[in-house]
Amino acid sequence: MVTLTVTLGVPGSGKSTWAATLLAWWACTDLERTSPVDHRAFIASLQGRATRQLGAGVDVVTDGCNVDPRTRRSWLAVGRDADARCVLAIIECDPDEALRRNAGRPRGERVTPQRMARYLDRLPRARAEVGAEGWDEIIYPMPRSVVVGATRVW
């Protein structure tokens, strides 16, 4: 059975680093560090590509904050439609460390302070919501190291 793994965490928490350690097709959904496009269209495009990969028997990891329950539910639907095992990986990080990592990114890859504050504010609610969403498994992996610039859709 193929697996769809969706990350949940704030920018700078280590999602990209952790996702890069997995042997899977990697869908980066981190809009702040890609190009300025319509969010819904961007996610829909990635979900279409993920559907094709899952259909071909390839495990898929989404690399994004996914603090919005609608986005998580849409990824869960992609996994369910592909008969995939659906895993949510909650990447925990001290908020001060996430802010430090974000500040250390190259200028074009930084998330604005206002946006970081919104992510940090929304994370506790997102953590509280996930238990009722229907994931096959919820995991809390620890990031292994920091890799800057792992932001492409592979």
C-alpha cells in the first residue's frame, strides 16, 4: 500500500529537512518559499501530481505548513481517493528556534514576521483538530538536521 504523508508545522520547524530524509516523491506546498501564485491553484496542481504518483505506486510526502484544516482535508481526500495510507507528521519546534531559522534564510526564502506570527497562533488549534480528521496515523518525528533551500517540487 502506498503512503501519503502530510506535514504540519510552522516555517523553520524542520519540515523540509525531515521530508527530504524520506524515500518518496516530494510535493513542496510552502508557498512563501516558491513563487507568488494563487494558493488554491498551486495546491490543486500539486495534488494532481501527487494523485498520479500515488496511482503509480509511489509514496508521496507533502512539505508545507498545513495549519488550515481545509488544506489538510483536501490532502486527506487525495490519499483516500488513491487508497493510500494517510499519515500526518506533526513537526514540533521551539517557536524561538523557528523564528531564528527563518531569519537565517536567504532574503527571498524568508517568511514575513507577520505571517510567522499567524502560523504560530494557528498551530495549537491545528494540533487540537487533527485527532478528529481521520488520519490513519499521526506521528511526531524529530528533524535530523537543518537544510536550507530544499523548496522545489521533486
